[in-house]
Amino acid sequence: MTKYVLANWKAHKKLPEAEVWIEKFCQLYNPHPQVEVIIAPPALYLIPIWYKLQKYKTVNLTLAAQDISPFPPGPYTGTMTAEMVRNLVGYAILGHSERRRYFHETNQDVANKVSEAQANNLRPIVCVDQPYSRSQIAALDEEDLDDLFIGYGPVEAVGIDIPQSPAKTKVAIEEIQRIAPNSPILYGGSINRDNAGEYLKISGVAGLMVGTASLDPEEFALICETASQS
């Protein structure tokens, strides 16, 4: 069974730093046939990072957009549509708790983004949190659920270096599986090289969303190696 490991850089790194990260990671990481690595750099870097990756031709390594517009191409100043990035990325992170909190994205906004992503052959990674996962998932079209990932990221564990306990995570994963039984689930929230294996052992966890720890290519390579052994 394939395990997925996603590096979400959020709003970090200048372009030269991002390019050095790619070089170091591709030199450190030994690809595994049952691990898919997904890198989500800031939108501005998608094109240069895509070109950088062509040099290394690392198998099972894909880019993701950190966000896309809920609208198709048109008069929507400042947006980045799914159509614009569909030849660069395979995935789109949608509804991240930071987007919902700081940019006031609604469940309907996220649902619209899911539709745009899927219309352009991008696989959505829809982020949810307890106790809101049921309403967040219910806003999506039922037929969309079979072709997306659910990213479970408890708000209290995002960006603070204190992950949710595996016991609580297991309960939350089971609840999400009852709502969306056919959607693979990624856990995200203070994942690092020391705890990655513990969360990958939880039944129903198809992979990890890594934030702060993914900014260090060596740390992230070790997490990917852990996934290959899980």
C-alpha cells in the first residue's frame, strides 16, 4: 500500500533557499516504490522548482499547490486557477486550517475549490479538523469523495511542535472514515523524524502532512525513509 508524505513549506523560503533544498533532498532521499513524496512550495516557486526537479528525475515525487482559486479563469484579480498549474502539480491542498482561520474560507469556498481542482485533473487534499470534520466533509459533493484525500490536522497541533496524541488521532481518523470511507487520510500536526513512525502505524492513516520539519531537507528525507519502512 502506497504511503504519502507531503512537505508543506507554507510561506517560508526565498527562491535560492528553495532550490538548495531540492538539491539536498534529491541527493539524500532514496526513492521507494511504495512511497509518494509531495512537495508544496509557495506558488511563486512552482515553475522554477518544477524545472529543478526535471534535472533529478526522482521517481514518485510530485508537486502540490498550497491553494487554488474557487473560480475558473476570468476576472478574479489576484487568484491562481487550477488550470494555470495543472501541468506543474498533481495535487492541491484545500481548506487548510490556516486558510480557514486567517483568510476566512468557508466550507462552500473549499467545495468550489475541490470542483475546480478535479475539473483540471488535480487531486484535492481537503483539510479538516475535529469537531468540524462532519460539516466540512458534508459540504463536498458526494461523488467527489472517492477521488480526494482528507488531510486531518488538529488545529491545536499545527505549528506548535506538540502533536495530538496517537490515541486521540486514532479516534478522529475512525470518525472521518465513517463519513468518507473511500478517501485516504493524511495526518498533519507537528510531525517530525521522531514521531512519524508512530502516526504511520495508526490504522487508516495513508500518510503524513509535514510542516515545520519539512523545511529541513535532511529531516524530511528521514521522515520519508520512515514511511518506506512502515
